[in-house]
Amino acid sequence: MPATIISTRKALRQWHLYLFVVPSLLLIGTFCYYPAISAIIHSFFDWQGSDQMQFLGLDNFKRALTDPILRQSFGTMCILVVANFFKMVPAILLAVVIHRLISDKWQYWYRVLLIVPMVVPGLVSLFIWKFFFDPNLGIINNAFDLLHIKHMLVWLDVNWFHSGTFRMDAPISWLSEPRLIIPSLIFWGFPWVGAVSVFIFLAGLQGIGTEVYEAAELDGASPFQKFTHIELPLIMTQVRLNVILMMIGALQDYGLQFMLLGGNGGAGMKGMVPGLWMFNRAFLAGEFGYACSIGIILFFLILLMTYINNKYIRVDK
Amino acid sequence: MNREKILNTVGFTLLGLCFLSALYSVIFRSVRDADPNLITIRFAHWQLEGGLRGTFDDLARQYEKICADRGQKVRVEQVTIPESVFGNWVLTQLVGGTAPQIIELGSMHIDRKARFFESLSGYVNEPNPYNAGTPLAGLPWRNTFVDGMLSTYDKDLLDYYSVPLSLFTVRLFYNKPLYEKIFGQDAPPPKDYRDFVRVCLAIQQYGQEHGLGIVPVAGSKYNEGQLTGRIAGSQTQKLNDRLNRKRTASVDGNELYVSYLREQWGPRSPEIISSLRLTQSFYQFFQPGFQQVDRDSGTLYFIQSRCVFICTGSWDNTSFRIQAPFEIGVCDLPLPTKDDPEYGQYMKGPFPELSRTVGMGFGIVRGTPHTDMALDFLKFLTSYRGSEYFTKHSGWLPAIMNVPVDDQLKPFEPHMDGYPNGFGLALPASNNQAVLMDNTAYLLQKYPDSPEAFLEAYEQLDAFSAITNDLKLWLAAARRSIVRADTLLAANRALARGGSGIDSSAGRKFYELLEQQIQTEADAYSYEMEMTQIWKERVKP
Amino acid sequence: MSDNSIHAVAALQAVGSKRGSDWPKHLVIWLILALQLLPLYMMFQISFKDNTEFLTNPWFPLLPWHWHFDNFVYGVKLIGPYIGNTVFIATVSASCTIFLATLAAYFFARYKMPLSNVLWSIFLVLMLLPAIANIVPLFMLLKSMNLLNTLQALIVIGMAGGQVFNTFILRNFIEDLPKDLFEAAEIDGASHFQQIINIVVPMSAPIIGTLFILSFLGQWNDFMMPLIILRDRELFTLGVGLVYLNGEYVKQWGQIMSAFMVASIPLIIIFLFCMKLFVRGLAAGAVKG
């Protein structure tokens, strides 16, 4: 449906049409734009949350650039972002396999099962996972002992890495051994099949008709070849979309780290991510001005990501 | 399709019903809160240990009743926040202006204390009206506390900001049946460090012989700190004396900063190395991986009889007794003796507990409504009768003099004699140096045979700048509080001059404040000078 | 049935291979799903145990006649009061968000007025503005509006945050609706509101349902904002309640897990009834997204 064009003259008579957007505009003006502008302004000040502020110029940003903790937190975040690429694999696999099922009924019920974890509050699954990581009571160590994975890890550590991270006489301390914090954060939520991402992939796959598969089968294509030649190309757009969504998520999210590791990002601050550091400076140290400047830096990074995102997605469409 | 429609309708109807009931409770609540005559007093703390919350609730009800008898409609609400989020909760509430009237202070930064909390020196010399008719009647409020409120006096701000409610001591708890099973009926608990080591080794051996998975001590990051932090302090007792220029009972934080910067002591001082070694010597007795687990997992370990000892404070006493299915014994911390071949040389002897044990200080937030009422409630809590009820029902020690204590609390009563305890490498009230310690402390546990790995990692970091920054933060805060006090001084002076005279309360207050101000200024000035000097010396060669 | 829901249901039709058996695929799916559902299974079975039973037998459920239903008494006591607040916030916030977004989307989809491009870019730019940079000033703003420690604050923030995404999606949808419908309605003298209610809402019901569910879930799961904004226990949402529950010193895992169960039950019940709507809504949403 093309939009009805209304000229300036006519618009004066039909001004009440603008009322349809006014509430939304007011809301985003007050609660999105105003704070954003305020954040930009305050990032140039030493601001402790009171009415008094001291102008600092670019000092907050200079401090941020030399802040070793902020630098380390960006490193951590990059690792988490890269890990997200691999974390998509189970979701793609699951989507492809569900898509290839013959039975409609099963397809439907698997979707239902996928949504079930989604209706459980995020914090509940977060705390259950925190409990899984508990060194003494947790399930992960329990399972690793049962399946002798721990023996393997200790053996690898003793013979290859010599880091002393894994020891036979001690339970694996997932969240307090600095070397294991990042792997734990990556492992968190295994097998990483969120309903939304699987559904996005499934939506991409639905364009493939039965005849394409039949043709492929006549050519004697193996299941894996079918994947690389038919399915993967078709969902590349969705994969990209997912990557960007995940990256932006990784840049913004700090609730997970805050709840799993506390406001200081765990031992050696290894789990510190930029968002958490911002939160920490603002609401633990009271350095609101500095926190704003970290926020601004994050904003520009996300802007860059979104730009890249738009560029790629546009090309595909 | 039809069936689906029905199901959908049912689902959304359920949601609608939920919503309606929620709406009802929200509206009902706002109607109830709208009563203009009702004064609500809130007090916030992080003590989620068993037994305490109920007692506080009882006391709050009693206070409400007293107020009702006076014709005031008061509601007292207890706000409990877990320790893990307490720090940011308090800051958010203070900055946001929604803070409750009464907040437990803990180790709050002086800057924040001065900015947000009411100074109490004006009130502490008056008697507590709720003590009328008790042995403490007529005594100035300050003198009804066991330590005369010394421990809540802020040496930097020269003022009182909180009222303590309880007394804390740290003890070794042990599983009595298990202990007696290993060492025989009525075996005495370990009396010093060597004895403790012997006992622990015996427990380990017993565990192996009987194929039991028991370890001597339940550990967690929290419980470990309680034990080793105090015991390791014994190694710096003599150093403590040497660094003490002001001749106070124990060196204050700034003195430690400056002497560290002057390289009068450091991570390689023999005393510090010895304290690190002593700390590490305990690690073999905890369960493996203890550094990682939370306080509650450590507790669980103890409750489940998987270990014999746990070290924690009197605040856990009630929780433990509620949870543990066995009798709990309590004994003193296993300190080394002065003639200990390895750890005796830097020690002076056992330390008195009073100076650091009066705790759970509640402060009053400035600018909140009904602060007078909040203060009155604190007076009620710290009255003889309030304190008596408090200790009897919570199982916590009272901070008020002469209040009778239960027999089971007797082992927790503080020791009064001894020599000041020392300090550790983690400096008190530090912001920047604490981060360095946080980053490296795990190495002590990872290589428990020697502190070398930790020391090397620590020395890689720039402790000098970190501590300078800590000192600078303190100086900045001191300067801010000087400016703030100037306003108060001017106001009181104007009041005193404007007719009421020097002998009036404003006049007295003026001279008190003036004296404090001079002291703060002198302190700030001397540290500032010293810091510049140190920096010059550093830069020159 | 509308055009779009036909579209959505089509997404569910199998187009896989017709040759060979399905059981290896089922195996793969069950393996992944089992791992994915493991946390829920653990939550469910531990919630019926006390600490001793849990320690001796962490993996397998107890026989039903050994179940500790008293855990749930604790669970309801600990978490129950917060559910009401959360339902209130999530429902109000999600409905208002969708309502306002529909209005705005209707405007943008149907008319091209002077300034409407500028206004649209105001929306679009916001898609780039991450909420994270705002949190500190937003807090100060709420303070000066006296909204701290109120449920309204959470509702309003949720509404503001949801405007852009929802308007964006709804505009795309409304643009795809046939123009004749609107024209016919206008000839009949229908006002804009009548057009929205009689044409837009029924025609885009699935997408509105999906967006409602997503907004609702977003509010239901949020915990950072409530943690910063709320002070009084009686105002707490589920998120804050769970954080506080996790901070208790005395951990009885059975009770904690039962509290988690209680926190999950309301949505699970609604989900059981509206399962098809969820699935179809999400599938349709994914097609568009």
C-alpha cells in the first residue's frame, strides 16, 4: 500500500493526523533522547551524582583510553563476540534438522519444546546455571567426574599446558579461577539454542521447496552436501542478522556478568565487560561522569556495528 | 481452529484475571499508603542471618506501639538487602534521594558519609530517654555503649555518624560430636596455632583411615578471610608499633599509606612475608577449591558434617544453631604463641577485641523526612530494654553496657587484654590498591607452598601509583569536608553572635566544630606535604 | 483467516526429504533439546527435595510419594507477592507499547505528510542509540520526575524502549495491507480510530500478538532496571525478588528451586493455553525480522 501523500497546505487542515505520533515521540524524546544528550554532556564533567559538577574537558575520555581495566574488558568482550560465531552452530544444525523432518506434527512439537525455556524467566535460568557451575554441588563438575572428562583435562593440563588450572585433588573452580572465567562465560547456556534464533533460521529455510531436495537426491547429494549447497546459502542473510544481533547484545549486556561474578567481574576481573565497568563506576564508585563517558564510547562502537549491519543486510536485499 | 480459539481465550482470560488481581493489590496499596498522618520509618541493613530479622520486626512492632500510646501513627519497616548488592543499592538510593531514613553503614567511604549522613555529635551527650528506670538512666547516650561509642567515631571526619547495635567477635566453631568422635569424649578444643595444626593433621589422617571425605576446616573466600585475616595480623604487631607516629592504639590507614610510599614497609618486609606464609599454612586444611565457593556453600559444608571446623563471627551463631543437626562448640582463634619458633618473633601477643568489634552501626540519612523520629527509633533500639530484648531473641551480643547475656553467648564475649593487632598487605579503606590485591591474591592459594608467585605478580603492578591515588582520594574527600564544615562553622558562629552568646549551644557547637576543623585541616595539610615530598624524592634520582 | 496467518502457517509445512527414515534426525533433535531443557528438568526435580536428598541423589527425581511439597509453601511465600507486581507492569507496559506503536505505525504507513520523513528518522536513529549509554542520566531523570521507587517508572521506560522496534515492524505490516480496504472504510465514513480497530488490528492480529508477547517477556525478564529503581519490598518485581533470594545466606536448594518454579509457572500456564499463538507468532515474527 503506497502512502497517501498530503501536501503542506492540506496538512495544515489535517494537522490532527500528527497526534498519532505525538505520544510515541514524547516518550522517546523524554526517555531516550534527553538521557542520551545528558550523557554526552555529563561525560565532560566530574560528576558525583549531586548538583555540583566540575568541567573536565576530555579528561574522562583520556582516562578511559588509558584505563587498563576498560581495555581488558574490551578484550574480554571481543572474545565473547568471536565465541558467538561458534555458538550459532547448534542452532543452525537444529534448524536444518527440524526443517528436514517429514512429519509436520513433529516439526510443530519441536518448536513448542524450543519455546518452553523461553517462558522461564531469564534470571531463573541464569541462577540455575550459576548453580551448575558450583564446584562442589554443581552439575558440571559432577558430570565431568562421571564421564572422566576431568581426567582428560587434568592430563592435558599436566602434559601440555602446565598452567595448573586443572588438578585432580581439587574440583574445577569455574567461576573463581581467573583462567576459567571466560571459558565459563562462553560455555554458559550450552547448547545455546535460543528459540528466536532457531526460528529465524527456520524462516530462512522455508523458501526451499521439496522439489529442490528431490533434485539434489537424484544427483546423489549427501546430507552434508545438501547443507552446504542448498541450505547454508539460503540462510546466510539470517546468519548475518544473527551475528549482528549477538554482537550488539554482547556489547550491551552485563547483567549476566553482574549476577554470575558480581560487580567487580570476578577473580582478576577477568569477567569484566565494558557495560559492567560502566555500571560499576556509576553505581559502586559513584563516578557518574566517568561512567557516562564509557557509555558514550560504547555508543559509538554500537553505531559502527549497526552501520556494518545495515550495509550488509541492504546488499543482500 | 475453534479449539485453539477457546484455548487462547482461556489463556488470555487467565492473564486478565492475574492482571485484575495485581491491579487490585496495587491500588489497594496506594490507598493504604496515602494516609497523611502515618509516619513511615525505614531501616536498611544486609544482615540476612537467621534470627535477626524476626527480632528486628518484633522491636519495630514494640516501637510502633509506644508511638501509638503517645498518639503518633508510626510504621517501621525493615528493608533487607543482600550483601552482594548492598553497595550499589545504598549508593543508588542516596543519590536518587529515595534512601530510607536509617542505613547500616559498614565501611563507607568518608566522602559519602560526610555528604549523605547526619552527624550525631549533637545528640550523643544527652541521656537516652528510653533508659529511664533502668540501671543506665541519666547516663549520656554515648556512655551507655560498651566502648563509649569509640568505634563509631570517625577519626577523619571527627564526628559520630552511626549508632552501633551489636558486638561482633570471630571464633572457631566446631562440630562437637564429630570432634569428640575423633579425639574422645570431652576433648578440649585446640588452644593455639601449633595445637590447631596438630588437630587438623589428625583429622586428615582420621578421614583417610576411615575412608571418610572429611576435611579439617570448611572454607570459602569469606570464611577463609575471617580466619587468616585476623591471625596473619599477629605478624605485623611489632611493625605496627614502629610505624605508629601518632601513638594511637593502632596505625590508621593514612599512616600505612604514607609509610608504604616511604618504603618503610612493603610486600617484601619480613613481617609481611611471614604473615603471608602463615596465611598459606592454613590452606592445606580447607577443602580443595575453597576460594571459589560462596559463604553459603562453606556453611553448607559445615552443616553437612563434612568438616570439623569453620571460622566465622558471632553473627552466624544463630543461623548455625537453627540449621545444624548437631551440637556446636565454640573456641578462640588459633593464634601462634609468642615463643612459636616460626611465627613468634614478630608478635607481641594476643590482641584485645573491643576496639574493632562493636558493629552494625546504623546511620541517619540527611534530608530524609522525619529524621527526628528515626533518631528516636535508634534510641529505642539502643536502650537497655531494647538491647535486652534484642540479644535475648536474636542471639547476637548487645552493644549496650551491663545487658545480661545468655550462657550460650558467653564464649563470644570479647577479650579485653592484649596488644593491638597488626595489618595485612591489603590496605584498609583502599580503592586502587585493593584492585591490585584482588587481581593477584588467588596466586597465594594456587601456589600454597610459598608466597613467591604472588609477590612476583604483585610487584609487576604499580602499587606506588595505586596507593598514591588512594591517598589523593582521601585528601580530596578531606578537602571537601573542610569546605562543608566551613559553612556549618559560619552558621554556628552567626547564631552564637546573634544574641544567644558563646555559652549557648550554638556557641559550644561552634568551638567543638572549630577544634575538629583545625584537626582535619592539619591532618590533610601534613599528608599533602608529605606526599609531595615523597614524589619529589621519587622523581629526583 | 487473514493473509498473514496463512503465510505464517505455511512456514510450518514440511519441505524436507521424502526419502529415508526420520529417526536419526529425531535423535539429533532430542539430544540438543535434552541438553537445552536440562536446567528446567533439574529445577523441577530438585524443587521436591530437601538438602540431604539433593546431596545424596542430585540427578534423578524422587518417587512422587517422597516429594516435599512444603518446599512450595516457601516458594510461594518468597516469590508469590512479586508475581502480582510483575504481571501488572508487564501487562500495562506491553499493551500501552503496542497501542502507541500501532498509532504511530498507522500514521507512517498511510500518510506521507510534511515532516513525516524527519519524524521517521527520529525513530530510526534511535535504533542505533544503545540504551546502555543512557542508564545513568535516565536514573537522574527519573529522580527529578519523582518516579524512583515506583512501578510507573518501569512501565514508562518499557514503553519508551519498545516504541521504535514495534513501530518499525508494524509499519512494514500495515504498508502491506491492501489500500482498498481503507478507502472503502473511508467512504463509509469511518474515522481513523475505527479504521485501526476494524482493519489494522484484525488484519495484523498475529504480528500484534507476537509483539505483545515479546514486549511482555522483555518486561517479565528485566531485572537491572527494577534493581536500580525499586526500593520497597512491596513493589519488587520477580527479577529483584530473585536477585534478593539468591543473596540469602542460608541456602536450601530445594526451596530455592521451588521458588524458581513458582516464578516460572504463570507464564508456563499461559503458554500451555496459547501455545499455537506463541509458535505461530514467533514464526511469523521471524519471517519478518
